[in-house]
Amino acid sequence: MTAEIELHYWPTPNGWKITIALEEMGLPYRVKLVDIGAGEQFDPAFLKIAPNNRIPAIVDPEGPGGAPIPVFESGAILLYLARKTGRFLGEGERQRVAVEEWLMWQVGGVGPMAGQAHHFLTYAPALDPPQDLPYAKDRYRREVARLYGVLDRRLADHRFVAGDFYSIADMAIWPWASLWERQGQTLDDRPHMRRWLAEVGARPAVQRGRAVAAERRTSLEGDRRAQEILFRR
């Protein structure tokens, strides 16, 4: 029997990427919660696995050559798991290139921009004192809108992001895109994105991955201690 992968996790979009992938790939895993609102991401033991003090991270006890390997950064984890299982990375070089392009698009674009939109639209105005910054709110709202326009146009001609096959690129983008309302977006003019969100969101493995530790996901708006830790105030 395949040994369980150790997943260091908190229920955030980046965390969901990996629970979704593990569920889709049928890999056994056990969750080690890292309460980022309590500062557990700065624990020395965790930093040995994830030196950037961010979740998610994994430890695969059956890594290359049969030796354990830690992997941090969600994009790197997705690529590692896809190579390990030989699944969801496409068939042939052209498909693999498309998967990698859209995975990098998420890692370098959608994730950071949507995260900033979340911050300035929701969290910053609730800080003490409030930081209600119209320029920042508009800047990130517009950039997320631009990115989702790119996504909608891509999905007009393709069932999934990298083509007509489901891949780790979809697993990476969906968790962030599913929170479009909190990013100040609308789907009224993005029918292809709406269709894709519904299709991916209906997959049983996606639903199971999204549900992991869902009860621990709370709002930061009134949690001053968590704000101090996460935003270094």
C-alpha cells in the first residue's frame, strides 16, 4: 500500500489546490493543520519543510529513490504529484506545455492579484485603524477582471483551461476563481468561465478537497490577533 503523504495545510485557496489534487489522484494523505492565524507557519519544524513560511507543503515518504522528500509551493507540489502519478499533466509535449503555461499563469497572476483584491476590498477596511484605499481596491479589482477576461476567452474554445482535458492547471485556478465575488467580480459577461466553474466544482474530488477542514475557515475581519500575525501590523 502506498504510504500516506503528509500534507501541511490550512483551508485557503492555495491549500485547496493540493487537497483537490490528492483527491483527484487517489493518493492517501493525512492532514497536519497549520493555523496561519495563530502563527503556526513560523514554527521551526514547519520552516524546515516550507522555508517561505507559507502553506501548503507536503512530505512524501516515498519520494525519488524511495527516500522521503519535502515539497513546498503549491505549483511545485502540483507538478510533483502529477509526475509521481503520471496523471493530469497532459499527454505529449504540446499538452504538457499548455498545462505548465496555465499553471504558471495562475501562480504568477491570478493567485497574487486575487489575493491582493481580497486584502484591499475586505481585510484592509476592517483593520484598526481602517485602511480603505480606493486606488488599491480599484487597481487589483481591475487586474483580476482582466485576468478573468483572459480565462473566459480561453474557455470559449476549450472545455478546460489547457485544452479539452482536465489537468492540474484547472486544479490550480479553480480555487481562486471560485471566490470571484469576494474579488469584486461579476460573471455576467463571462459565460465560459461560469460554465467551467460549475463543471469543475461538480467533480466529487473537487468537492471533497474543498471540504477538508472547512469548519476551520473563519473570517479575519474581526480577529485583531490574526491580522497582526498575517499582515505584520
